[in-house]
Amino acid sequence: VKFGITNNLTADFTYNTDFAQVEVDERQVNLTRFNLFFPEKREFFLEGRGNFDFTQPRNLDIPTMFFSRRIGLQSGQIVPIDAGARLTGKVGDFDIGALSIGTEGSNRGGIESTQFSVLRVKRDILTRSRVGILLTDRSESTVGDGSNQLYGVDGQFNFLDDFEINTFAVKTDTPGLSDDEMSYMANFDYNGDRYGLRSGYLVVEDNFNPEIGFKRRNNFEQYEGVARFSPRIASSESIRRIVLQANTESFWSADEDELETRRHSLNFTTEFEEGDSLGFSVIDEFEMLSRPFSISPGVILPAGDYDFTSYEAQYRWGTQRQFSGRLSLRAGDFWSGTNTAISFSSGRIELSPQLSVEPSYTLNKIDLPEGDFRTELGRFRVTYTISPRMYFGGLMQYDSRAASFSTNFRFRWEWAPGSELFVVYSDDRDTDPFMHPSSLELRNRGWAIKINRLFQI
């Protein structure tokens, strides 16, 4: 139920919420020891998402303070959403985002009924700046008996046309954890046309625990810096500008001040007038493993220090072309051995104004003293727009590590303004049951038909 309180403030209410029409996740290959991030795709949570945004510069490994995918998913299990309400919009000079949603408990896995609550308030100040606060509450903590809270303040300050400063300070409160529950950040960015300079510092303490959020790594300090020189080439009819950029990034353990990760890179890119670009990179990396790490089934890297250098070349076709995408080749050291990787990503081929396809493919061939392996990840998306209110979409994926070939097809018809019909089919097949890839044994299959009807009162 959607209710307009004022012209700028909207309330939404939901009961026994269903997400049958949502597209499946795009698969990823993980060759690190950290968790992967899968973005939110459920429309209920995507609507009004900007009201909940918290300062998060992309150059730093900042935890996501509010990650809506925590609602409805726990320990790899789907948890039914019981009921909830959301309030988004503007009250005077303040942007408001408030949400409270309850999920059902489950005897399987010991999952308890949980209430998730979020309050986000921010205000524009000066010319192009803002400050805000964020409060989250999870009624049942996953760590101990009791609830989990997060309290945060943030600011984004823009000066002139090219200067930006971002900062925040956040604290969590978790049963059984005390002290070292903070995370804070400061980031400076000068993004001029000819010169660029960026410097950021982030701290995530050992007991910082955002239970309605997401963090890839724990207990660290991070510094990141970038210097860029990008002159435009007025004397050339084919080259628009060249970009020379140097990056440095380091992670230390927050309590012991011991270097865990370091990454230096030097990038040279030529941007052409047609919108294409050609780039070359040299990357030097360091990783310290405090314990053995299983990078692939049966391949375990022992604890120790690893220093490796790799080289990358890439060509990007501009998005204005009928065919666009990014082709890259990377080779060099990788942990204790080598890795040769080829990738085509962000691909798009416009076959007609109504029909487009988006292919992508990544291959990693990894040779290590501990064992050799390869990974393949292919994705093919097709979109056919039958009319402005009717379309068909398909997503086919192959993941060699999971021995999976999956398909997801969706038909959507908006038969009246705000009223929709969805027909969704999905399946997942095993590409290697008993070492016979041709069999494509069915793992699971699902059909869903969903109808939405909008009543305006």
C-alpha cells in the first residue's frame, strides 16, 4: 500500500512481501579471502534508496552501513518478510528515510523473528554540501543475546567545482562486545580536468559490527592515494586526451599496525575522439596471510607473505557505438605462482531499437605450486522491448567453479498504469555431475506468475 502524506512525503506498507519477479543475481568469481558484495535488486528496497544513502566514497573499502539485503536473508537461508512500513521524502529542508520491517522466525537454522529498523536524516547545506545522521536497530543480534544498534554521522562538502571532502564517524553497540566499536573516515578529492588528486583514510575497529550492513574485512586501517595528470591533445584529430595516473593503497591491522595488504599501480590511458580508450597498467601487490587460505577446492595457500606483480592491457569501446564493451588481458605473478586472465565485460550489442544483447566472459588460468586450476564465468543477457509497456528479458550464466549453467527469463507487461503482469522462469543445471558436462543434470526449476493491480483512491 502506497500513501502520499504530502506532495514530498510518501508512506509504503507491505505484508507477506513477495519478490517472485526479481532477476537472479549475477554470478561472480572470488579469488580473494574476502566476501563478495551482491547489490540489491528487489524493487521494494530500490525505491527511495537515495534517501538512505550514507557517505561511501568508492575508493575506500568502507563498510555499507545499511545493506537492505540483510532483510530477508540470514545464514544463506531465505527468511520470509512478515510486515513492514517505509517513509521517504522531504520535510522542510530535511530528506527523510525511515523503515521498519519484521521477518518470521524459523526452527531450521535457529533463526528468530527479527525487527529491522532504520532512520536516515540528511540536510543540504551551503551550495552543494550535506550532513546527516543514520540510526539502525536489529532486534535480534546474530552475535549474542540482545539487539544490535548503529549510530552514525556523515558529511559531504563540495567547494568550487572540483573539490570534495567526505567524512563520517560511526559506532555500533552489540551484546558481548565492548570497546573498539568505531569506524571513521576522511577523504579528500580534487577532480580537475587536467590534474586530479585524492587521499583517503579509513579505520574499522575490531568490534565494529553493523548487523544491518556489510563489511568485507575487519579490524583494519586503510590509506588510499591517487595522483592524475590528464592533458587534452588539441593538436591531434584522433586523440582527445591522455591520462597518466598513479595509485597507492595499503591496509594495516588496526590494533597491531602490521601491514596486511598493499597495492601500487601505474596506469596510462589514451582516450580517443570517438569515445574509445586504450589503457595499460602495471600493478604491484603484497598480501600477508596470517593463516592458510583455500583459494580453490584442494588448493590451499600456506600462511606467509606474498609479493607479486602483474600487467594489464585493456581496450574500451564507447557506449555510443552499436557495439560497446571492455576487453582486457592481464598476466603476471599471482600469489605463489602466475595468473593469465582475459575478460570481456560491460558488453552491449544493439541489434535493433527493440533488441539488444549483453555478453560478458572472464577466464582465469592460474598456475600455483600448490595446484593449478582455471575459472570461467560467462554471462549473456538479452532484452527485447515489445512496446513501451511490455518487454522480455533473459539472463543465462555459466560458472565453472560452481559447475552451474543457469537461466532466468522474465516477461513484464504493464497492462494499466502501475498495474503489471510478470511471468518468470528460472532453472539451474549441473554441468559436471560425475564428470559428464554434456548431461546438464537439472538441480532446480521454478515458475512464477505475478499480477500487481494499482488502485488509486
